[in-house]
Amino acid sequence: MTSLLDPVVIPGEPEFQLPGDGILAPASGDVPQSFDAACTVCGASRVEGQDWCLECGTAFAAPRAIPGVQTVALAGAFTLLMAGGAVAARGIIELARIRLGISDQFTHIPERQ
Ligand SMILES: [Zn+2]
């Protein structure tokens, strides 16, 4: 019967065996380097570049007060594109209606007699 603690043999690779307790020692590359600043709310340590506290959820990065120029420009361009598409679609429908001689029965208001 095989066990998780039995050596693992992969052809072409050196034989690998877990330690007797089955727990690998941490390699230095596995552990992120901590730096001085800790969470101001709960005191948990954090690594450089970390935006949120993993313990209490406090944001470390300063929130942006206003959206960036690119965001506003993109929203405006998208709005213009959608409005232009709606106008073009209405024009195409109107042109087809005139060409095919279909009455505009939904917008035409009959005169009173
Ligand atoms: Zn925290």
C-alpha cells in the first residue's frame, strides 16, 4: 500500500520524498517579504503593494475622488455611438417605409371630420 510519505519517482527527475512529518519547510520564495507598515485598524502585517488588509478589509490605497479623464471620454464616446446608432436606425426604418409605401400608422394621427 502506498502512502503520501512514500518517495515520488518521476522519470528524469531526482527522487522526491516528503519529510517524516509530511510538512515541507518554507522556501524563502514562498513567503512574501513583509515591510514596516501594518494595518492601522487591526495591526495585521501586510506586504508592499497590498491594497487591502486581508484580516479586516481596510483599504490601504487612497481612493480616487473623481474618475479619470479616460473614463469620462470613454463613457461620452460610447453614449455618442449609441445615440448615433439609434438615429441611423430610425433613418433607415423611415427610408424603408417611404420606399415601400408603408403608411406610418403608428405615428400618424388621423384628422377629425
Ligand atoms: Zn486590518
